[in-house]
Amino acid sequence: MQNYVTLPVNQLIYFYITYKLFFMSLITVLLVLIVVGVLLWLVNNYIPMDGTIKKIFNIVVVVLVIIWLLKVFGLFDNLMNAHV
């Protein structure tokens, strides 16, 4: 007779949902980063604008993406609540 490790059904469902949500959120983050990168590349290459405006635009987009990533991973609230 073989010994099997069995988990209750509710633990299996919880594991499956957690696993699926984790990887779906990572895929979503990667897709958003790819789309933002492609759009930024298209704007930089195909829309004529002054060099300084282009630099400011790139910096604003990168800062917004970094803030969004911090919020997605739950680090933004921790940084805002930090006491020195």
C-alpha cells in the first residue's frame, strides 16, 4: 500500500487560486511594461518634438511606471508610511 500526502479540498483550491493569481498578475505586469515601452519607443521615434521636451516626457513616463510598479507590489504604501 502506497502512502500519499493528501490535502483537504479547500487547501487545494486556495493554492490553485493563489498560484493562478500570482502568475496572472506577473503576466499582466510584463504586458503593461511591454506596451508602455513600445508606446514610448513609438513616440520617441515617430513624433517630432524638441529634445528637452522628449527627455522630460521620458522621465515622466519612467517615474509614473516606477510608482505604478511600487503600488502593484505593495511597496508604495510602506514607503509613504515610513517614519524616520
